[in-house]
Amino acid sequence: MTASLLASAPASARAPADTLPTVTWSELPPQARETHQRIVSGGPFPYAKDGTVFFNRERLLPAQPRGWYREYTVPTPGAPHRGARRIVCGGTVPTAPQACYYTADHYASFARIVQAP
């Protein structure tokens, strides 16, 4: 699923956590690719909330222990605030995530990022 399709996917199109759509790293918006590079480099991050624990309250991502997921802001050009775009990564080492997911709609839907460099 391309990033543009993900942004417009209706809530009814949400897939179970084990069958989430995918988006390739190259299909992500440039700001998301930059955020992903910051994640694996350990920062710096432009927002205080970046790197904080993501609780998966929506239960759209695979179930994991508390603290496994962390969230990062993907800047939205022209937005006067953090916007709705995020990357959520999971794993025991934040700079070596086992899985990362992109959301363009503030956690209403996710796509697993595949083929990351």
C-alpha cells in the first residue's frame, strides 16, 4: 500500500495486526525517511515526545510488552504543530528496531515499513 493510499484508508479498511499493509521505505514521504534515519542514528529529534513509549491503545499493532514500542513525529510541511504523521518502532534497542510502522492519520491506521536501508 502506498503512503498516499494509507493516508486515505477508511477505518473499516484496517487490517488485523498480523496482516497490516506494508509500505516500502522509498514510498514514504521524505520527512518520514528522514525521521527513520534519525531513529537508527539515535537522534537528534526535533520534538520532546519523540522516542517516548507508545502504548498501542488502539491495538492495531502486534501485541508486545509495555515499553516495546516508541513513537516519533514525522513533520508535516506547513503544519503549525506536530501534525498527524508518526513512525512507531518496536524492539529492545531503539536504534535497531525490529519493526517500524508508519501512520499518516494519528494512529487510525498503520503500515509496516519494509525494505528499509
